Amino acid sequence: MKYKRSDFPQDFLFGIATSAYQIEGHAQGGAGGTHWDTFAATPGNVVNAENGDLACDHYNRFEQDLDLIKDAGFDCYRFSTSWARVLPEGRGPINQEGLDFYDRLTDALLERGIRPCATLYHWELPSPLADLGGWRNRDIAGWFADFTEIIMGRIGDRMFSVATINEPWCVSWLSHFEGHHAPGLRDVRATARAMHHVLLAHGHAVQAMRGLGMSNLGAVFNLEWAEPADDSPGAQEAAALYDGIYNRFFLGGVFNKAYPDNVLEGLAPYLPDGWQDDFDAIGVPVDWCGLNYYTRKLIAPADTPWPSVQEIPGPLPKTQMGWEIDPDALSRFLIRAAREYTGDLPIYVTENGMASPERRQDNDRIDYLDQHLNAVQVALKQGVPVKGYFVWSLLDNYEWALGYEKRFGLVDVDFETMTRTPKASYFALQEALAAG
């Protein structure tokens, strides 16, 4: 790789990220059903009708996987906790086996000198809560705070950092408006409520952790740079709206206690009553901001009902996902986030990586990571307080509606035998992290 550890500030952290449902094997250890189990069981929702029942069997193989993290030289491991593994009904009786698993995982990380960086929620909502409306139901903010107290009451004393909800746009818009993720709705009213309630739940979880005496708490947002497909006023307006929905709604809610006007033009009639009064809870101070970045989109107007936008295929090289590779947009996002939202607050790139069909000699991934580390360097030189970079992902895993086909891992997984085989990108990063 072009970059090595010594090219970054002395306190800069390098990490690797995963999520519970994508690797653990959810049909083990007393975990309850989730809306992802239901979504995957519905024909046509997931490639090859694949599910997360076994995934990478991380539940039984986590010691081996943590050895891979240690041997690569990463400082931090960003993992997520499964709500349904801890509370099978979403509320009520605790599954002690689930708590014990995260307890063992935490201790195993510390034994290896790896900082535990937890994310409370990465999309697997317990089915009984989905039956009550899930993210459409305002009560979910309290349910989530209760879960937060239970899981962090057990492992919070040993966390280096904790994020609340991974990628609010995916939890709300992708899942309730576009229908591509569980619960698979296409309903603007449900979407507006989910977008607001996911931020309200974030704020309540932060308050719950403050009540436990915890610090180094953050929020994680997924961002896509929205670029007009041409110079026309219509394309510029469409790109601004896409940017508002995807990026500025969530960042603005948490850090500016406001939603963008162009988004409210379409969503305000569907937001829950009294939504304006929730910003003090939504905007409760956090200690850092996490940005997940993968791609940019070219946006043009569309002859459809609101939001009247469409994506146009772009000319840049693409990953296995069909996503354009645009590392410059990561620099722009980091600079923009600091200037418009977070100020001097530490920023982490909490996810960045690519899907590649190359299962061993993945030079395309090495090049991708180098380009995006260069983008971080550009932001650092502009004075942006970027404090760390997390690669997505450690393992090839369950890529949600795309099943097991798209491979993001530094480590190849044979899903028949569960054999782990580090790829060229793993060894390249290992050498880079050891240098300096």
C-alpha cells in the first residue's frame, strides 16, 4: 500500500468493522426473531432466499476472528450488538446467554489489546417490536433506551466507544420508502415517522448511557455525495433534495436541531405531531461523529411524485456493487461535516470499503483503500479533526438483500466450510500498520 501507519498522526486509530446479524449466525444462542428473518423468508426479497441463520458462524468462532484482527495490527474493532439476542421479545425477559456472549467478546478483545467499539443497533429489529409498528411507533425511543441500559449495563464499563444506530438513512428511508431492506415498506408516512423516531431513539440512548456514567459516545451516518447529472437548474435542485434526504436530514437533526427545508416540503405532512419539540432530545451532545462513505451518485430530476429525483449512471470505475469509486467525495464530506455540523468534534471514518469478486488477490481493494486513505490525508491537511479510519469489513458476510454474493471482506469466507482465508488486502494492511 502507498500509505503506512507513520503517515498519520500519532493518535490516529485504525479499525475494522462488522455487524451482528451479518456474521454471528442469528439462529443460535437463544436469540429472538427479527424483522430481517421475516424479510428474508419472503420470496423475492433476498438473493437466493438467503438468511442470517448461520452467516459466518462468528458466534462460535469469534476467538479465531479476533485473532485475525490482532494479527493484522488493527487498534479497534467496531462490532454491533443484536437487540433480539439480548431481549428476544425486544422487551421483558433477558436472554442471559446473549449478554454472556457480548461479555466474552469484550474480554477477548481486551485480552488481545484491541479497543472495543460497540454499535448498539445495526438493523435487526426484534419481530415483536416490528409487530407494534417498529420505527413508525414513537415508543421505540423508550424501548431502545431500555435495551441500551441492559446491554451497556453489562459491557459499557469496558467500551472504548459506543455508537447508537448505524446508518439512520438505511433504517428509515431505504427500508420504509424504497422497500429494499426490512421491513420492506414503500410508504411515505411510515418513512417520515421512521426518520424522526430513529433520531429520537438515538438521543434517548445517549441519555441512557450518560446516566450510566459513560463517555466517548457517538452517532454514525452513512453519506452519499449527490452531484447534479448536468448543469441544468432542475438537476441542481434534484441533487440538493437527494443530499437533503440522504445526508443533511440526519446530520442536521443531531447537530443543528433542524431538518432541511427542501425535505420538509415533502415530509412535513407525514411527520408525527409535535416533532418540532423533540430536537433537544435528538440533539443531545455527543463526543464524536462517525461517517460511513462508499460512493457518490449523479442525480437528475424525475417525472414522478415527490421526491422527483432519479440516479443516472456515472462514468467512474465501479465496485462489485455497481457503486462509483470517488475518493475525492470522502474528502469533501469530511471537510463539510466539520464546517457545517461538528466543528472541533472528533470525526471517524467508521466504514469504508468495497465489494470485489476477487477472493484472494484483491488488488482492486488495495487500490481502493489507498485512494480513500489519501482522501483522509487531504482532509487532515485542511485541519479536519479526523481521528480514525475503519475498514468495512473483516469478513465476507451476509450482505442483507444481496445475500452472500457481494464480498466486502479482507478475509475470504467459504460459506460451506466456514474456512477463513486472508486476502492480499489483509496482508497489505498488515504490513502498512506495522510500518511506523
